[in-house]
Amino acid sequence: MKAAFQSKQIQNCCLGALTETWLSDNTLDSQVALTGCSTIRYGRNKRTTHKNRVGGLISYINDKTTGIE
């Protein structure tokens, strides 16, 4: 994923999102972070959904868009 962010087309995006990430609580934010982006992740909880498999969402917001740089 980090290699893909080197592309100029991707770097110029304001927002990126991935669904059905299946990230667990054991996955560290640093493992899915992209340089130059703020990361927001939401994982579905097995206990509340009562499903064997859980999806999830991760969003990347370009820091240039938010003025965080």
C-alpha cells in the first residue's frame, strides 16, 4: 500500500477509502498509515454484529487538504 502512494495521481487525491479491510484490534495504526495522510479506521465488532467475519473501513485524508502538513 505504501508503494502505491508514491504515484502522483494518488498523492493529489483528497480522500481515499478502503472497505472490507478485515483489520483486527491487533493491527497497529502504524502498519496501515500512509505518509502525508491522516488515517481514520473503523472495524466492525464480532460481538455486536454476531457475524463470523468482520469487514471494516479505513479512510485516508491527504494532509494537504486539511492544512496539517
